[in-house]
Amino acid sequence: MDGYGDEDDRELDPTRVEPPEQSRLSRSAQIAGRVSSGTARLVAKGSTSAFTASRRFTHSGGAGESGLSRLLELHAFNTAGDAAFAISLAGTLFFTVPTGEATGQVTLFLVLTMLPFAVVAPLIGPFLDRFRRGRRWAIGATLAIRAFCCWVLAGAISSDNPPPSFYFAALGCLVASKAYGVTRASAVPRLLPAEFTLVKANSRISLTGTGAAAISAPLAGGAAAIGAEWAVRYAALLFVVGTILAILLPARVDSSEGEEQVDLSKIATGAAKKGISISRDVVNALRSNSGLRLLSGFLTIFMAFTLRDPPDSMGWHGNATVLLGLVIGGAGAGNTIGTLIASLTKSRRPERVVIAVLVLDVAVVVTVAVFFTWWTAVVLGLTVGLCQSLGKLSLDALIQRDVAERVRTSMFARSETLLQLSWVIGGLIGIGLFTLDATPRIGLLVTAVILVAWLAFVLNRAKGTSGEDGRQTEQHGYREQRGDRDTVPGQ
């Protein structure tokens, strides 16, 4: 009946054109198109909002006008590239080689990359002093070197037996990364907005780097899932962008007007150069931060390898990569929390903060060495990140407060070199204990003994020193230069 009805309708209206019946495939394509379009609009809107929020963060407080925002953007690409580089290496050396076969290869890699830097690190600061009128190019060179080395690594990283170029390229990346820290540190004081302190600027730099690494790590992980060489190529691309941003930094980054160099070798003895002296508080802060960095370097190397195959005593029965991620995530969270605390606190005793965080670090590592489980390892990572962040920002506050402006930039750069060297020493301790097949508990106990001895030395040297006593050596030389910049974390 329906068929006859249709024929009658067509006979009554011969001009009527029947629309073609829409296939299921066409309807599905239209629905998919609408969904894709909506998703694209949502992603674009989210990306725009994220870009606007990040730009507002980097440009606030006068950072856009002073040029500090450009350094923040540069540091974001640097940290993102370092995160991708670390993930690419982790995927080749840390987890793909069986534990029984990895010792020789990993030891060779660590010796070739870490041991030479232990010699190179003290020379980086003096060498870069020759580029005081070319900081932009020095910073850019550290990023360009890493971009080139990453590209070389991309061709060698997938090999079962990496060629020598693999190790030398990895060495180049690590040394250039440490040199970047020194060159960037020397550039920060030149870009401070009028209402910024050195501590506030470094807090913002730290938060920017943490955010960039958090965004870059999953992208690098996705690239590594395709192949480790793609993760390292992604890192090379980030370093190329960073190189361009370094060259585009404001010209005043290169200025050395009114600056003098300070010799770190004379700080501990109290010797002065051209009437310049360094307060006891700054010396104590350097010593405390050296202990904090040593522990950080040890944990980075030793725990990264021992946790590949967690011992039964830890009580962990899940995936080893997840456990390592929890420890690393705890350290990152602690670093962020420390930065936020330093930004918000109104404490005026940074010379006490640096001692307190060293005491806390030592107490926790001793406790974890005795009661070593997977959750205490996570707590240790959180504590180390928190204490390192607070200790470094307190050191920055003391340099800002107690060091003459004409040598402040040089002092800041040299202190960064000292801290990087301390990290390397901690890493070398981790290498030694790892090659000796020390268990995590024994490794932590050995490091705890070293840190307890170092803490006793620091406390003995700091005994009887107050903030006022330490600053009296400076007040005649340049107190009048500091003006409003007598500051501590959070100001």
C-alpha cells in the first residue's frame, strides 16, 4: 500500500524531486565532523586561555617592561628541553637494559659524563667571566650546544651498543646545562624590575621551569613511546627555540658597568679583594646549600638506578617505573612547595632558614636510612626538594642583602658554580656506591654519615654568628647602596 501511495503522490506532483536517502556512513561522518570541530574549538580556547594566563604571569609586576619576562620564557624552553633529554636517556639506559647487564654500560656512561664535569665545573665561572659583555651569546651558546648534541644523540641513541659519539654528546648536554645555570644566574640581576628582589625573581623563574617541565614531560614521554630518538629530537627543537630567545634578550643583559669579580677561593678564609669582604651569613649559606645539593645529586643518580629493581624490604610490589615516578614527583612537589613558601613567608632570618633546612634534610635522610620503605623514599624526595628550594632562595636573599652591588652578579654566578659542583660530588658518591652494589639502605646510611659530619662542620662554623654580626663587615663598604633591597624570601 505504501508503494502505491508514493506513486500516486508523484503522479499528482510530477515536479517534486525526492531527496536521496542519507546513508549511515554520511550521518556518521557529519557527527564526527561536528565532534571534531567542537573538540578543536575547545582545545583552541583552552590553549588560548593557557597562553594568556602564562603570559600574564611572566609579564606581571613590571617583568614585561624590564625584560625579565623574556628570560622566563627562555628558561621555560630550557627546562622543557632538559626534561625531554632526561626522559630520552631514561628510556635507553635506565629501564631497557636488564639489571645484570646494565652495570658496565651505566657506569661507563656516568664516568664519561660526570667525572670530566667534576673538573670542568670550577672552570665554568671564570671562563664565562670573559663573556661578561656577551651574556646573551653565552646563554645562547649553552642552548645551541645542547641542540646540536641532542641531534647527534638522536642518531646513536637507538643502538644496542652506543658508539663513542653517544657518550660525548651526553657529556656536552650535561656540561652545557650546568653552564646555562651559571650564565642565567649572572643575567638575572640585570633584568630585575624596580619592585622585584632577587629572591622574588628566582622564585618566579623556578615556578616557570617547574610548569614547563610538567607540560613537556608527557609530550616527551609520548615521543619516546614512538622511539627514544624522537624524544631527543623534540628536546633539540626546544633548545633551538631557546637559542633564538636568548639572542633576543634585552641588550642590558650584556652590560657589566660598575661590576667587579669576586674570588670564591678567598671567601672561606675571609680574604678580601680591593676592600671587598663577604659576610659570615653568606659563607654559612653557601656551605649549607652545598650539603643540600650533595644529597640531591646522590639521590638523583643512586636512587634512579637502585629503584629499577626495588628490594623486597621496601614493600613495593608494583611497577618499578611508577615508584621512581612517585619519588621524582615528590621531589618536584617539594621544590614547588618550597618556592611558594619562600614567596609568601615574611621571615627576616634567611641565615637561620638555611641552617634549619640542612638540619631537616639530614634528620630525614637518617630516619629514612633506618626505616627504608617505599613511602619513606617518597617522603625523602619531597623533603629534599622542599629544603633545596628554600635553601637556595634564602642564599639568594643573603647575597642580595649582604653582598656589594658591584660584585653581586659575579658572586651570584660563582655561587651557582659551587652548588653545581656539589651536586656532581653527590652524583659521584652515588656512582661509587652503585658500582659497589650497595643496597639502598647502605647507600643512604653512608650518605647520612657524610651529611651529619658536614652539618657538624657547618654548625661549628656558624656558632656565635648572628645576622647583625655578619653584616657589620659590609656596612661601611656599601650599605648605602642597598637602599630598599635589604630583602629575604617573599619580599
